[in-house]
Amino acid sequence: MEELHNLRELSHRSRERIKNLGEVFTPEHYVEQMLDILSEGKKGFWGEENNIFFEPTCGHGNIILPIVQRRLEGLYKKAQSKKIKNPELYAVANTINTIWAIDIDEENIELCRERVFSVFFYFIMDKRKVGIEDLLDSEFDFFVHLLCAIKWHIYENEALSSVSVDEDEAECSSRQTKLSWNWYNKNGFNPIDFSQSWISYFKDCDSKDLEPIEYGRAEKYLNNFLKGSKQGLSHFKFTKKAFTSPLNFEGQLNLEVI
Ligand SMILES: C[S@@+](CC[C@H](N)C(=O)[O-])C[C@H]1O[C@@H](n2cnc3c(N)ncnc32)[C@H](O)[C@@H]1O
């Protein structure tokens, strides 16, 4: 039987997942305390565009979500004070392009993307106070980039090898746990380049007159969505909840049927 869980309060899903993945989620109040310590005495920390955040084992997002929320607030305030046009879009774009969140488990990545996308989507909806079609229509290109950026910055990878300097070190690091080693044997070395955000990658491609495959896919998916078709949804499943229940913000953000 399906059960309704509050993802923020859920500390684990099953004994099996604790054993296989070490999956125990950090409660919200601990995350908030950690983030308070991180930013203590650093004025303007959350609104600083040059700060980047790395969550090496993001799970379904219990640490990344409060970071996203603080970044949105900080960057939005800063954009407003500098009279930057569309401060809500500025905040979302700078938040996603400065976060790297990885996890070895595909299911967790999908959930994390879904929760982060919901926060962004409702943040923009709340500031704009328009319907979903109008919003997507007027900010079509922005949303195409947002969908790509979510996939670029939140993705499946292995923590120990991904921060290694070369393949020898990556192999050696990933041998530290059976889980990491199995993943590494299957997927190989995927180093993270923290200087290559989605938007810098897109600009690189653009300067060579190239279009990233993901960009074309996102464009098609959103066009189809606006025409009432679900074609292309399989690549962007993480948008489904936010797009299909735009009025149920709290429910979409916090509650999941798993
Ligand atoms: C203790 S949970 C923490 C999740 C999240 N950070 C939180 O605080 O709620 C550990 C997570 O690490 C992931 N994991 C385990 N080994 C990993 C590895 N070598 N690389 C990346 N992720 C890994 C698991 O899938 C699980 O989601």
C-alpha cells in the first residue's frame, strides 16, 4: 500500500536502503543550524553570485533545498536593491548555476530535481502572479535554460572519484567502498568542473554555433506542453508535479507518495 510521507521529516526509507546506500536523511533543523554556522558573520553571503555550493551526496535534497531557498532570498533582495530587471529570474538563474548536487542513486537525483524545480517554479509564480501557460509563454527561453540547468547541476555521479584529480586517483578513491567501486566500474571517471556551469557551457557551444542536445529537447518538450501534449516528458519528468498541480504548492514541495 502506498503511504504519504513528508519528505522533510522522513529520516530514512527502508533498512535495505540504509544498508545499501547509507541513506539516512538530515532533518531540516540540523540543516538550518549548519547553514547558520556557514554564513555566520558573512554579510551578504547568500546573495553573493561568486559563491558556489557542492553537495556530494545530495539524497533527495534535504540539504540542497534550504540552500536553494536562502540563495533565492539573498539574490532576489540584491537584484531588487540594484534595480536589476526581473529579479526573480535573476535569483533563480544565479542559484542553479552556482550549485552542484550529485548522488550515486538515480531515484534520489530524480526526487532532488523535482523538489528543486518545484521551489524555483513556485518562487517565480509567486512573484509574477500569473497562470502557468502565460508564465511559460512569456519566459519561454528562460524555462528552456532552467530545465537544462537542473539536469546539468543535479545529476548522478560518485562523490569520491568525481573530485579526484585524475583517473588513477579516482580509481583509488572509489575503491574505498563497495558501492563506490561498483558504480565506478560501471560508469567510469566523471570529474566535476566547477567552472563549467550550464550557462557557461551553453555560451561556449553558442560561440561555436552549436546547440546542446538537451537545449533542443527542452525546447520541444515545453512547446509540446503548451500545446497540451506530453511528448518529451520522459526527459523532464521532474517538472510533472509542479506543472500539473500549480495550486498545491505546499503539497508539491513537501509531500510525496513513495
Ligand atoms: C546519509 S544520505 C544523505 C542525504 C542528504 N545529504 C541528506 O543529508 O539528507 C547519503 C546519500 O549518499 C548517497 N551516496 C552513498 N554513497 C555515495 C557515493 N559514493 N557518491 C555519491 N553519493 C553516494 C546515497 O545514495 C544517499 O542518498
